[in-house]
Amino acid sequence: MRPGYKRTEVGVIPEDWDATRLVEVCSMKSGEGITSTNIDEGAQYPCYGGNGLRGLTSRFTHDGNYALIGRQGALCGNVLGVSGKFFASEHAVVVTALAKTDISWLTFVLGRMRLNQYAESSAQPGLSVSKLLELRLPLPTFPEQRAIATALSDVDALLAKLDQLIAKKRDLKQAAMQQLLTGQTRLPGFSVEWEVKRLGEVGNCLRGVTYKGDSDLSPYDTAHTKRLLRSNNVQNSTVVTTDIQFVNSERVSEKQLLRECDILICMANGSKALVGKAGFFSISDGYEYTFGAFMGCFRPSIINANTTFVFFLFQTGRYRNYINNLLAGSSINNLTPTSIESLEFSIPSLPEQTAIATVLSDMDAEIAALEARREKTRSLKQGMMQELLTGRIRLV
């Protein structure tokens, strides 16, 4: 054991820390009952329930700095720091810090305790306040609580700024797409008129693999399978390889093997909002990929189209409106390859396509770099919490 530390029921902690229970550092009480008639969008006070913010109310139950714990619902056990005037419903537990306890520090501690593991089974998961108060935790001195809370709050502030910057960059990209992909703004050096073309003139759309249920699927890669992508593998305009299936190679034709720069499309789904979502395929991990029967693949021609430019067309409001119009009035949420190939867009010359794609791709790269920085910062925060809240690293 390191000098200056002691062994306790909550683990090894600094000698000047205590091992205590939550009841010694805070009080907890569920909020008040509320009905839908109490929620008024024209009111000014936020109303919190078991799943976070529910809306606005015309009166408040608390004023100050508190932690809120979701007592019931899908986010049971989630912890949120709140300040100012707010209304707490009966599905939220309001945590009030006692003397010599910093509420910001306590909020970080509660968030790290994974309180949802203490939920009791019923019609929906719920937490017992009396049982929560008996949970044990390491307790630093008040000055060190404040120092820890300040350090972690600084990281939260950085994360918030990164979120704001990413949102701003995304808005700028959307504005740029609106201007550049419609010809409203032309890049320097280009003046040739654009032509209205069907997507079928710059590529072709293929339907996915049909297979015989579980008999054609394998739980893992084999010499006789291909990796099968489905709707859930298209996320935020990107093709991801989490939760994939493995299908019998005999069911897959050569043209159904995905190629770099193919555009994967959700052609059928129970939700109309998900029909038409598209992702750019750029995976090169040595495996061969195909796509399921409810999916489609638009394969741009590399001769008369810039594949990246074509993919940006699939991210426009015009594309989404086309899809919504195709599905309107139908109870079947299903697109056909012909549906995709018939969509019309104004398309510039190949050099201008390439120039536009470069500008938008550079913006995507900037956003991706910021997102990577945000994820790195989040990981740093998790590491800091592990070290600071257990006393492995001291700030005072």
C-alpha cells in the first residue's frame, strides 16, 4: 500500500479521506406529482422527470444547485446536475447536499456509481431512495471536493464548447451543400451550365441479397460466407460494421459484392423516416461485404460522375423530399431500384463535381477531427474521474 493511504470498505483511499454513506453527505426526496395539464410550453421553469427534461411549467419546486436522479423510466439511475428554479416531478429524485459537501463533486460521484444497477424489477425499473442512501462512497475533505469538481467541470465546459463548435460546423456544411449542390453558388473557374439528369444516367441501383432465413446465416465468418450489411449498419451517413450477419456465399452474386464508393441505401423499413437513409461504403478490411434484401446499392459510374459528389446528393433536402413523395399515400414503405434511378438532379461537369466534392469533403474532415477530439476529451474525463474520485491522484 502506498504511503499516506489506508484500506477501507470502499477500497484504498487517502488517509485524510473517510469511508461513509450517502445519507451522511446528502438528502434525497422524490419530486411532486404532475399532470400533463401542468406542462405549458409558454411557461418558464423546466420540469424534470425520470427521463430528464419533460417540458416547462408555470411554477417551480426548487431553487438552487442540486443533483437529480431518474427514479423511474428508461433512464432510471441517470444523474443530472441542475441549478436555478425548476420543477421536479415524482419520477425524479432531488439530491440536496448537506453541510461540508460540494454538490458539483457529489453529482460527479453519483454519475460514476452506475445507480441503474440498483433498480428493482416491476412494471418498469425503479430506485428505492432509502436503499440509495445506504450506498457507501469515499469522502474527501471539502476543499478537495471543490478542487475535484472544478477540474472535472472544466473538462465538461470544454466538451460543451466542442459540441457547440461541431454543431456550428455542421450547420455551415448544410448551408454550403444547399448553395453548391444546387448551383446557387459557383466555385471560381466554372461557368458551364448544369444539366438535369436522372440518377440512372450516372449510375445504377441494385437490390440486396435474398436468403433462406437462419439456414443461410452463420454466427461468424467462414470460408463459405460473405459479410451481410443491413439497415442498422447505416448510421449518420456512414457504413459501420457493428452487429453484422454472415450469409451463405452461394446466395450472393458477383454484382452484389460491395465496391469502394458504393452508396448503401435502406430500401424498406417499418419506419418511413428510415427509408432512403444512405451511407458511403469505404471499408477496406480484407473482407467481402454484401447487403440484405431490404437494402439497395447505388453504384455511380466512375466515367461520368464523381462518386463523392453523387453521395452528397443523397444527403440533400431535395433527395429526402423525393423519398417522402414516393412513400406518400402508400402503406408499404418500400423503394425499388427504379425509384432511385428515376430521381432527377441538376448535375455539373465532372471537373466541377470534383471541385464541389473536395470542398464538402474538407468540411467533413474538419468535423470528423473535432468529433475525434471530443471523444478523446470524453475518454480523458473518464480517466480523470477514475483517478480523482478515488484519491489515486490528489489535487490538494
